Amino acid sequence: MKRPESTIESMLISLSPPAPVMSPVHRGEATHCPYCALQCGMNVSGGTGGTIAITPRHDIPANAGALCQKGWTAGELLTSGARLTTPLARASRTSPLEPVSWDDALDRVAAAVRGIQAEHGRDAVAVFGGGGLTNEKAYQLGKFARVALGTSHIDYNGRFCMSSAAAASNRAFGMDRGLPFPITDVAAAGAVMMVGGNVAETMPPFLRHLRNTLIVIDPRDTRTARQATLHLRVTPGTDLALALALLHIAITEGQADLDYIAARTTGFEAVRESVASWWPERAERVTGVPVARMREAVHLLAGAGTAMILTGRGAEQHAKGVDTVTAFINLALALGLPGRPGSGYGCVTGQGNGQGGREHGQKADQLPGYRSIGDPAARAHVAGVWGIDPGELPGPGRSAYELLDTLGTAEGARALLVFGSNPVVSAPRASHVGERLAALDLLVVSDFVLSETAAMADVVLPTTQWAEEHGTMTNLEGRVLLRRQAVAPPSGVRSDLAILSGLAGRLGHDEGFSADPGVVFDELRRASAGGVADYSGITYERIAAETGVFWPAPSEDHPGTPRPFLDRFPTPDGRARFVPVDHRPAAEDIDGDYPYYLTTGRVLAHYQSGAQTRRIPALNEAAPEPYVELHPDLAERLEVAPGDMVTVSSRRGSAEAVARVTRAIRRDTVFMPFHWEGANRLTNPALDPVSRMPEFKVCAVRVERRAPVLMAGERDGAAARAGRGRGA
Amino acid sequence: MRLVVIGNGMAGTRLAGEVRARDKSVQVTVFGAETRGPYNRVLLSNVLAGTASPEQVRLPAQAEGVTARLGVTVTAIDRESRTVLTAGGGREPYDVLVLATGSEPVVPPIPGATRAIAFRTMDDCDRILGAAATATGAVVIGGGLLGVEAARGLAGRGMPVTLLHLAGHLMDRQLDAEAGLVLGEALAGLGVTVRTGVSVSAIHAHGVELATGETRASELVVLACGVRPLAGLARDADLEVAQGIVVDDRMRTADPAIYAIGECAQHDGTVYGLVAPAWEQAAVVADLITGADPTARYRGSRLVTRLKAKSVELAAMGETHLTEDASGAVEVVSFSHRARGIYRKLVIRNDRLVGAILVGESPTVGTLTQLYDRGGPLPGDPAGLLFPGLDGAALADSPVRMPDSARVCECNNVTKGRIRACWEAGARDTAAVVAATRATTGCGTCRNAVEGLIGWLREQEEVRA
């Protein structure tokens, strides 16, 4: 069913006060940026006239005084006129969203949830969370789903982000902590190999930590690649073959650290035999990376005193993302890096709380403390904290894409509650996801702006945001940080915790769902105690005094664990595990009908689906519109000039974007940023068999110059442009 | 289903693994004449050169559920009863039989040829290395891919090596004369004496005699005179054998229960001597016999030859011998710089790359291989494919040439124009410009550019003053 959209814009204007009234709670509160996993430290103070002043903090090693434009302008989010300040609801599916009271909104949600569950069972209601939510919210959301709703169906957008690296790290090390070392170790490393990560755009201050030899593996000549000592320009979807060949070279050229392998790992023999089939000349043909460059990369990495291999989404967002990361971990293990001071493997987490968000139970198969929902001991422990019988805890639910894909179908949920996510823009095959959301009986979205997903909702719940509430965030290092409240929220909004508390009460759970983040964090500490991600020794006071605490911290007198792998790996035998993997082609390769690869990614000025950053004028000015990067040779063949509108189509949909012609992209590949609706209409929801990660980073497309729609008076100019290239 | 595979080399091993990966219910028996477990034959020259050890080229032992019968020679195929017979008198029934018997070295009919060691298996490799331990020099007969790799490998072990080749230039199947010359010069620089256009008349105990009567003293003589498909079993079973065992697009012989893959098979008139086609064929056969993809067909392979020899970069692919003709259908683009050991040649037909030779360091080898493999369209001007340096856009390297709209600080979207405006508004040093624009406060890589710009603005002002 199609929702009416025409009234949204006009309504927003009438709903939002010209500028929400901001009254600073404290001046210059030390807190953290609302965006990426670097979680740059910043001081936030309410300035004059309702504006917010932001200055970088120097005491947080991640940014140490630096900020990118997103951080500097983050205050505008708080004062944005696009802010939602009252709950909205529709009288019927065809009616427009209209303001309602909080009681009315929550009553409606609770009544609809009860009705749907009574008729279709508890799993008919699903929850979708986000990697930007604080630890407290992520924890409470998981508890709310399992206890108040009693549904097994909760997953979150981090499935689209960190799941492949997480699964590979767990498989190899028995623990998934993004960087198992402080970020300052990166700066000291003699060489860093960055696989499919473009930190210059995604988290600019990270580049300050890449000081020595840098090897970048990326199909694009990104700004990060331009800083590199060596750039391996790999064919999209072939990082795995490259990793296998790099390991082959390391082994045959005697770079493997046999003493380390013997002392600290298991499974090397099987991996060595498996990479005997990946001699570099074979991989060259698959990856397009010259053998000589592969050798150089191995020599740079092995020759540095300390070295790191870091992966980003470029390596991970594939239907073989787990195996790709595993192959790079195997390389790191063969070179003796993990668990050595100053060396190691790490993944560069993306979302603000992408680390903490994957630890405390908003994942379909997981309970707080990074516990498995299938583990009887874990179930007993968490059920004990929650005061329920372990038998009442649901089992594992569907992964994010599978959850969205089945909405409104016979086997799927009929109601969805979304917190901190905008899947209409960010999910793969997004048009289809939009159709599934439209087929729901009930869609509830909690957000602070009217995102594309919120605009489809039956009930929209306006929430507080980063600097308006307390909470903890765990950054890419696994350092638990305190994001302090710096300003008072506008009247009319409630925190996600308060919303969950209100809903839980209406669903018969008056106890156990506090709206106070401090109370929730204390419960999280107990629930995580004894788990892999043990937060039990971490308090708000400690975080403030120590500028962050590294988990695991099993007791208040435990110093935290900056480098968890130094002495042993948290596997049963204390050793890291080599796991043999093999290359396989992309789920969808290019062919005559769809002859180019599409790869997607980020631009500096925007974050995720752009729901926040597209509403900030300075960021919109820096990156105003979706675009597609084409190589000059491809542009010439398609007769596309810079600035032309082109249509990019895949088997799943099409999108229009402005052409940018650049040699930074390969001849066989086009690139689109995904911060706007469009790019994800094209992407492929083929899933990794282990992590259930969709294949965002490679699919087959065709590209055409869009026939210009001519306005009167433009015809001559357009005709002249259309003629260009053809006669020449 | 009972699948019997004859041959435990790279094709047979691969097939067994591919079949088991698709269908665990297939009972697979693999017969191998060599008693060793599977190893990567492609890398034998590396073992010869000492750049890889024998265990480093070992392939995973047969997949779980595969019975490997090593050292057991199959002597006959009884097509009537669908059974293979072994040297020990054993019988193994099959539902599907795959011949992956590979090939054997060609030994030229010259006196004393048995004194030479053919270079084909790991055992050969052991023998050559055993002899090399005491030999003061080596002669390699045959300047094809394997001969060149063997000569380079032995020279790398510090012994003088002579490479003898019958044709006018090295690797004449893959290379044109110019490329062969450049390759020969590269080898000469590494201690290999190359003699082309020579034939050997006899191999003596202490050397090789050429047709000219000249002799080359050497205790170690290695033969690399090509290979011939091992098709005797098929021939004896009345299956069609031309150069190799003749198969269709299913890799099947005229007997629907018998397939052939790898170096023993002949598809569409071609016997492939490389591993990539053998593996593609194995995947097709696995798809067909397990029913995973009944439509799977083998349509031939594009051949890319990549020399594996330390300090010698060489890639050759496709129709390297085509020349420009009067019709203009074929275009040849080439570049030669013999003093640097560089030769690059592209053969283009209908805007597609149909052949290429790259000798010496070539940063575009990956790009060209993929263009050839995929038949992708070429740019109007192919120069960028030979010289990637030409591909880079000219950078605005000085503040003067930089337009006002050029972004200096990406992280905070600060243009040259804004920095200039700041300066004109009174910001006289980096700190003041940074405070006003936030330039340099993100990733920090633009710091030099910002400082350079401010220095230039200062100079400009001094000039005006």
C-alpha cells in the first residue's frame, strides 16, 4: 500500500516551532560527537541565541583536538527546524500523519501490538534497532523485545555494517573487539594495511593515526588511497582472492612467523595447503592486481617492525565478507601480528556505537555481554538478571534483511518498531524493503527527524538525541565512553528509554524498564558480567575519571583491557584459530546486460542514510546531491559529460544521479554514495552464509545517459550538448 | 553414485573436491600413478628455483569422503561392465568415469636422451636437484615456458646454465621475435646463456652435442621439450583420440559415462596445457554429474601465460602473432625499450584486446589481463593501458594555478577562495585562518597546502606593496 506523502512537508512546518528552545544544562559539557565510531571528544555549550558552540577535546586520543566538518556542525542538529517535537499518528492507513499526545501515541502502539500478537502470535511483532543507539538503549531494546514483546525478531542495521568482521573475529580470536588495541598503537605501527576502508572520508581524524607505511586495498583511488605508500586497486568482489595470494607469497617467501604460529595458533597446516592453490599469478588474473604489487605489499608488511591489518566495509559487505575477513586474519596470524604489542588485526567500526551496539542484545542471535542466545548458561544468566524463567526467553530471530524481506508476509512480522535506523534508504534492494514496510499492519518509528522511514510510519515518536541525554558509547577501540547531556531537550520529545518504559508499562511490565540511563547501565553491567564483553567493572564515574575504560573490565578494581590478546586469545585453548577459506565470485557478476560493477560508499559530509546530515545546510552545501563516478573512458563511450544526469540500473531497480567523471574509479566500475535514496535500490541482498551480511559492495549495473527533459528555451543548449561527442 | 577419477593431479584432485562440495552422497575413488599426495604442479619451477619448498606447494589431501588409491595404475577400462582394471588385477566399478590422466613429457628421439631428466613431476624435480648439487653447470633443452622457468631457477641456484631452443626465439608459441629477444636478454643478465635456432644431435655422459658439431659440457641435462596427452587408456577403450581424448562441450566422450578433463582432453580442437582451463572443465563436469547445473557447458578458455621466474616479468595472452593487415581490422600497439628489458604489445580487433605481450615490469598487467579475459571495450586511446602514468590528471600543483573553487581542506570543505577571503579579511597567519575556516582540523593532511597558500598570499601582498 502506498502511503500519502503530499502532506508531510507542509505539516512539518506547522508542527515544528521555528527554533526549539534550548536552555543549556551546563556550559561546555565534555561529551562526544553524534556520528561515527571514532566518537571524537568535543565540548558542547549552548551559545547565545539558541546556537550551540562546539570545540574539540584534546583528552580523547581518537581525535586529540581534531574534528571534521560533521563534528564541527553537529550542534545544528540540536537546533534544526526539521526536528520532530510531537508524536504523530495517522487516523487510518490513508490519512496523513497528524500530531497526537504522547499518551495517545503510546496507547495506540500498545493496543495495536496487543491485538496483532493476540491474533498472530508474539513473533508477529518485530523490532529493528541501530548501531547509533547508546549501550543503554541497545541493551534495553533487546530486553524490551524479548521480555515485554516476547518476540524473537529483533535485529538492527549493524547487521549491514559490522556482522562479517564480527563473525570472522569471533571465529579466529574468540572475541570481536573492533580494534583489540588503543588507537594510539595504530599511529606507532611501522606499517598498516587498510583493506576496503576510506577513513579520509568516513572518519577523517583517523588519518592522523596513519603515520608510517600505509598500504591501501581499494578498487577506488580514494582520498585514503592517495595517502598510501602502496595502493592495490583490486577488482570489486575479489579481496578474498587477493588475501589468499598475499598469504601464499608470505609463506613461500619465508615471511611466515613459524615460532609464533607454533606457540599461539592452531590450524596453520590446513590453511597453508589451501593457499597453495592461490599462487599470485592466478590471483592477478582474478583481482587485476599485478603480482609485483602483491609482493611489495607483503614485503612492506613483513618488513616493518610492527604492523597491522585493518578491514573496513569494502572488504566486509559481501556475500563472502566473513571469509574475506578470515583470509586477512589468516595473513595477520601467519605474519605473527595479533597479540603482539603494536601489531595486530582490527576492523574499523563504522557507526557511532557500532561496537557497543553489537554486544548487548539487539542482534537476533545474541544476549547482553556478547553472549549467544543459544547457550543455555547465557540464557540462565540473563534470565536471572531480568527476573524471568530462561524458558520464557525467545530463541534466535531473523537477520536484518531477512526480517525486512518477510514483513507483512505469511511467515513474517506484521508490526515493526524501528529505533535509530532508516532502512528505506540503508537496506539493500531498498524499493522492495519499502514495499515490505508498506505491507505492515503497524509501523512505529522513533526518530528525531522525519526520516524516509518515519514518513511511512503509522506512529512516529520524537526522541531526544546525543547531547540531550546521558549514555555510554563504545568506540572503535572498544573503549567505553560517556556521552554526557549538554543541553536540555526541546519540550515535547522523550528519550528512547522513556518510550520503551512507557510502552513496556502499557504491555504489563511496570518494572524493569527504567527511563534513567544510569539505572539501565547498572543493569547492563550485571547482565554482561561474565560474558565476553564484560562491562561489570565500568561505571560512569570511572569513565569520566579515566576518559574511557576498555572492556572487558570484570570488576571495579580491574583496570580494563586495552590489549586483550597479549597473553592469550579468549578461545578455549588460548590460541588463535586459522580457518581455511576459498575465494568465490561475486553473487552477481557483470555480463552483457549489466556490464559494469557498482560499488557504494560514503562521502565525508554525510553519515549513514543522511537523515541527520542532509538536514544541516553546511553539509548539504559540501555534498548536495547523489552522484555517480565514471571513468573518463566509460563516460566517453556513454557520451556522458560531467554534470549530466545518468540512470544507473540493476536487476533490482534504478536510480538517477549526476555524473562525475574521474580517474579515481576503475574503467569497469561505477561508484555511488549511499547517503541518499537511490543507490540501495540497486544493491544486491545476496547474504553471507555466516553473518547474513548483504552484498552492498558489488553488483552488476548498466549506465545510460538520461534523455534530458527539455524546458522551453533550453532546447538549443541541450541539443548542442547532445551532439557533442557523437560527431567528434 | 560411484565416480571413478583416473589421475590424482591438479585436474583430478580438483574434480573430486568440486563434486564432493556439491553432493556429499557421491562415492569418489581417485587413482593416482604418483604415490605422493596432490601438489601444485604450477609451482614446481619455484621448487626447482628454491623459492618454494615441496611442502609449500602441497595441496590439501583429498576431500573427506574421497578414496585415494595412490600408486595404483589403471590398466584398462571395460566400458561394457563399467569397470576399470588395475595393475594388481583389481576391478573398480563406476557409474561415471572421469579421465584426468594428464600428459607425459616429450622425449626427443636423439641418442642418449635417457641421460637427460625430463622436468614434469615432483620426483623429476628431486632428481634434478640431486644432480644439481654436484653439477658444475646445466643445459636445459627446450625454451618454452617450462624450459625458461627451469633455466632461470637453476641459474638462481648459482650454476651456469645454457638454454637451447630449436626455434628462432624463446617461447615462440606465446611470443613474437622481439619479445623473445628481450626475454633472452633478461635471462642472459641472470646467468643463462641462451642459444636459439639450435638442435641437439646427441646427449653424452658429460655434455650435449649440437647439430653443428659443437658440444656444451654439462653433467646435468634437463629436458623441457613439451608434453603429449596420456590417452592410451581411452584409445584402448575405443574412445576417439586425436591429439588428446576428444570431448564435447560437456567434456564428455562418445561414451556418456566417460568424461575427460585437463591436459589429456581435446576440446574443440584444442588441448590445454595450463591449469586454469582444467579447473574450469572440472567445475563443468562436477555441475553436470551431480546435477547441480545440468546446463553447464565448457566453451573453451582464454589463455594467459605468466612466467614464474624471479626478476623476469612476463605475461602473454591470446593471439600475440596477429599482425596488422590491409583491412585494418587488426591494430597493433607496441613499445620496446630493450635497454630496460621492456617490451609491451597490444593486439586489438574490433575495439577488443585479443592479444598482449608484456615483458619487464608492467603496472597494467592486471588491467590488461582482465580486459582480455572479459572482452571489455578498450578506450579510444589505448596509450593509458601501456603507460598508466599518462592516465593521471594533471594536478594543480601551485597556488597560482589553483582555481578559487578548488577545495584545499576536504574535511571542512574549505576552498582556496575562502582562504583568500579570510586573508583579505585580516587573518594573517595559519592559526588565524584555521580558527576562521577550521581548515586542517580534520585529517590534517592539508596542513602544508594551507601553509603554502598563506605564504603565497603573503608574497603576493609584498609584491603589491
